[in-house]
Amino acid sequence: MDTDRIAGTAKDMAGKVEGGIGEMTGDKQTEASGRAREASGVVQNLYGQAKDAARDAGDAAMNFARDTLGDDRVDTLRDGTQALAKRVHDNPIGALLVAGGIGFMLAMLMSRPSRPQPPRRWRY
């Protein structure tokens, strides 16, 4: 489990508590601060989940490559995977935007309604 998931969950819980206290006392500033902390925790948790998923996918790809290609070519693949992981680590927002865009496009393709059939014209 990634440390960002743990830290994000902790921030999420702390934000919920702070927001609840602000709501009970009627302090709008404390409530807003708690909600902001909660949102930050959720985003950090999602980032950690994305890192875990990327790591799992990379491990699965490495195992598949090892089984298919042999150990000689796996080193090249490992170098590419490490370069991709470094790129994601250096620019996490960009990686999330790319992953979100790909997910959005896949969802649009999968939920697209089928084309209606043109009406039949009767010929006499």
C-alpha cells in the first residue's frame, strides 16, 4: 500500500472531524477548512491508488514479458517501466490528467448508443 493512500485517508478523516465540529459549533470558517482538508485527503488517496494500480500493472507486464520473451529482453522493458514510473513521479498531475482523459474516452466509447437503423422505404 502506498504511503499517499495512508496519508490521504488520515487527511480525509481529519477533515471530516474538523468539518463536523465546525458544523456543530456554527463556525463556517472551521467547517470550510475541514471540507477543504477532506477534499485534499481524497485527492491524495486517489493519487496513491493510481500509483498502486500503475505498480501492479507494471509488475503484471513484467511477469508476462518474462514468460513470453525470456530474461534477456525483460531488462529493456524494466528500464522503460522505471522511466515511466519516474515520469509519473515527477509530474503526478499530468499523469492523472492523462489517465483521466483515457478513462473518459473509454467510457464514452463504451456508453455510446448504437446507431439507429434508417427507416425502411417500401418499394412497389
